[in-house]
Amino acid sequence: MKPVKITRLVFAAILSGFIFFGCGSAPEPVVEEPPPPPAPERPVYPLRPIDVNIVEQVLESGDSLKKLQYYISEPVTLMKESLRQNVEIRQGAGLRREMSATGQIVIRKETAGILVNTFYGPDRRRVLAVSFDAANDKDALFFLWNAEEERFTLDYDTESGLVNYGDQKYLVTFPGDMPHLLIRFSEERTDNPSERVIRGRFIPQEN
């Protein structure tokens, strides 16, 4: 084969390659979407005991105590023992059987709760009923205003150790200090200075 024909064939092959690859559409560039802006951070106020002054100020402002998120300061365990009896007949004789079952309800430290009711007790002290269980509003613990400790502490019988929870009584135990109610609360102060310039007083001129 002559060199001229070889050159033409090579040139034709190169040209065909350019045409073949050139006809294919180039992939579209991937455009990365910018990440969404971060959500604004909500201020986290420290936990502190709620006192009767805060309660009165909330009520005086016309707001509702049910808008506050409550927390319990200490872990609390409620225990209840139930006893069941039945009589069986075995080989012509009667047999009484007793079955004892112990149930526990555990409320961990700083568990969140909502206010379901507030009222005054027999001694005219305010009571806050707070439910920590989403299943039933009746399953609430009662916290009584304690003027000595300046907080709402758990209301229970100190002699028997029993506490009302729902429609039943439970034996209550807690390892630390007296359980009381906490809320997230902060204080801020805004100064609004004002200034008035005194121009002085002059004796009126006589005519």
C-alpha cells in the first residue's frame, strides 16, 4: 500500500474518532445545593426552684402557670404491694393461697412534667399538682409550698411514708434531699435612664 493511502486512512480514522466522541453530550455539572441555614438556638435557662413569688407574678400578669415546664429535683420511687387470696379444693380439703406482688413506679431526676391543677390546701398553702406521666393526668404528685425552704416540696405523710398518686396510695422513697419542683428561669434587667434638665426659676419682674 502506498504511503499516501496509509496517511489518508489514518487521517480518516482520527477524524471519525473526533466526530464519534464529539457527538456524545457532555455530562451536566453537578450543582451542590447549599446546606440549609442552622436553626436559631433557643436560650437554655438554668433550672431553679419555683417559689410562691414567681407563681404570684405569673398570675398577676394574667398568664397561665400551665405554660411552664416543670421538673422534679430528685429521683422518686413509688412502691405498692398488692395481695391476692383464693381458696382451692385439693383432695377434698380446702387450701387458701395468697399471692403478693410488688410494683414500682420510678420518676428519675429532672423528669419533665406539666401542671394539671393548683389549689389551696386546708392550711391555705398553695398546692401544685404536676403529672410526669403522659398516660394519665390523674397520676400526679402534689407539691406544697414550704415557706422554710422557699420552694414547693413533695406533699406526703412523713410518718407512714405514703403519698397519693392517682386514686391510690404508694410508699414513696427518695435517696437525696426532699424532692421539689424546678423550672427553667432567668432574670434580666433593662435600664431605661431618663433625664430632665431644670431650667431654673426667676423672680417675676414687677411692672
